[in-house]
Amino acid sequence: MSDYYNAFEMSPVPPPGPDAVPPEPFRGIYGMPAFVTIPTNDLAASVDFWTRGLGFIELFSIPGTLVHLRRWAFQDVLLVSAASVPEQPPAMSFSFACVLSQVDDLAEACRALRPDSVDGPRDTPWTTRDVEVITPENARIVLTAAKPFDPASQEARNLAAVGITPPGIRRGDGDNEEHA
């Protein structure tokens, strides 16, 4: 029995595919279920990179102290003024969803602003195309786009081996095919 079920209706991420259209930046105010806080010693330079390179919008700011950035719903970043930033990027990364048609453009926009900041794009064994970006604050950000699902692929077999099957494929009695 599995406790997993299809809940894609909760997400702003569109179904994967070559024609997937990204949602517009979300300007609503909500209780943020998760967000990342990134210290910066140059708010203006950080905002410029995150908006022109990574495609975020400035939702609001407290001058000299904090800038709240957002892309899609639930993709929130707080840039906060700090005396210094880490000298090296951490091993840990933070990922933001995008669609396949955005991957190359976002990578090129970041390269235009900081030529050595981008690694990729590269395809993953879990059916995404990823671009890793090191921001001016030395944050490790991954832009990740789902690739179309091919049920005959090795990736599909890998996912099925851990109990993840696409919607519409019955796994067995007792599974949460419908919401719990």
C-alpha cells in the first residue's frame, strides 16, 4: 500500500512538455509555506541578478534591509542585508521549478550577467533538465524543468521501482488512487 496520490492541482507548475507555458509571476500575498532567506552585502546587485538573470520580480522591499522576490506562487526569496556573504557556495542547493522552454534562456541571462555562474543545462535520471547557478551571494540555485514522461524509458522504470507511477496507472488495491 502507498500513501502517495496525485495532488498536482495544488501546484503552480504546469504539466511537463515542450509546449508547457510557465505561469505569470504571482503577486498575491499569502502565508508562505516555505521560503529561502539569503544574506547579501549588496542588495541592489543581488536584486538585479535575481530579476534579470533568474526571472524573479520584486514583490516589495524595506529599503536597505530586505527585498522580497518571487517568481511563481510558492517561489519566494528574501534577500536580507548583511555585512558579508560566504566566500564559497555551500554544497546545499535550493531548487526552483521552471519549464523546459525557459531553461536555456535563464542560463544565458545568468551567463550574460556573471559569465562563470552557470553549470548546465544537464539532464537528470529523474526526468528533469537542470541548470545550476551560483548567485552573487554565493547561493547555489538550481532551476529545474520536468521533461515529458516516457513510460517506456529507463527513468520511468527507475521511478516505478520506488513506487512512483504516473497518474492513471493502477498500482494495486488499497493504494490511494484517489485522495485520502
